[in-house]
Amino acid sequence: MTLQHFELIQTMSHSIYYGRVSTSEQNIRQQQEEARTLGCNNAYFDEGVSGYHVSPSERREWQKVMAALRAGDTLYVRWLDRISRRYDELHATMQELMKRGVTVHCTMNGMYFDGASDNPIAKATRDAILAFMAAQGEMDYLNRKEMQRRGIELAKQEKRYNGRPKIISDSAVASWRVESGASIKATAEHFAISESSVKRAMSSVKKSV
């Protein structure tokens, strides 16, 4: 790539934001506000769409993202699990973005993945981190569902189950915060819940230990 070609790509590049929430009970407004703060005029949001059960290629707004992205563009997401919670799907999608020369920024922790790099060591490091984060995203989802299932079974045994349980368990919130080293605010944004809910979850788990 010549210097002139690179400068042309940089001049023509633009920023795109993608947001997603799994249920209608979750709040997409935080991600919409973040897109505005970042100055992303091109922002796309899938609402009420599971990151585990619905592949990126089947989502209307993600299809628009892929149609808009070009080499040199930057894609902002809150966390990689907004793209997918399945290892294979996230890995394949991210590899496609890297091949296109797109840079993906995770706003939760400032991590970025540079698809324009041609340094083999940098690419190997990038791909290793991507693989780990993809696996973590799927395991986080599966662990949360398993804890929810166990909670329902226990409640039924104790004859106190009377309806739909909490969508997100206290232990899932606490575990993610500890593992990610995230603040209460960041944890609340990640799960699309209030900061007081995060505090209650941390307190509940601490009491049960």
C-alpha cells in the first residue's frame, strides 16, 4: 500500500457504532448516548435480539453495519459480546472485519483490534486475545443460564417459585465485575441494569459466601 493510498483511505474512513440488547426489558439508551458522545453519525441498534440465539448475519441492523464498513473504518461496540455470544460466530465475524481492514474498539475497556496491521506478531497477539474474549463471552452466557436453571429448580423444590426469575442472577453480575475488574458503573452498563442493582448483587453474593 502506498503512502498516498493510505492517506486516501484515512481521509475517506468513518466511524460506525453498533449496539444490541437481548430483551425489551433492557435499555438501549445508554448505548445510543455513547454513540452520540463518540460522534458516530452512523449508528445501528438491534433491540430484543439475542446474541446467542440469533447470529449476526440474521440481524437487520448488523447487516447494515457490514454493508457500510470499508477498509480504514472504525467500528465501536460496548463489548465484543454485542456482536455475538457464540465463540465460532464471533471469531468468524471478527476475522472478516480484520480482513476488511476495519479497526474494532471496545468502549468498556478501551481495547481495540486493528485489522489494518500487517505485522505478524501484532496479528498473532490480536487473534489470541480475540479467541479468549470470544470464548469468555459464550461461557459467560452459558454459566448465567445454568445458574438461572439451578435457581429455578431450587425454588421449585422449596415451593417458592412463583413466576419468572430475575433475568440476570446476582452471582453472574458479581462474577463478571470481579473477573473484568470493572467499576459499578461499567458493570451496570454491561448488563443494562441500574447501579443500585449491581450494589445489591455484590452485597447478596458477599453475604452468601
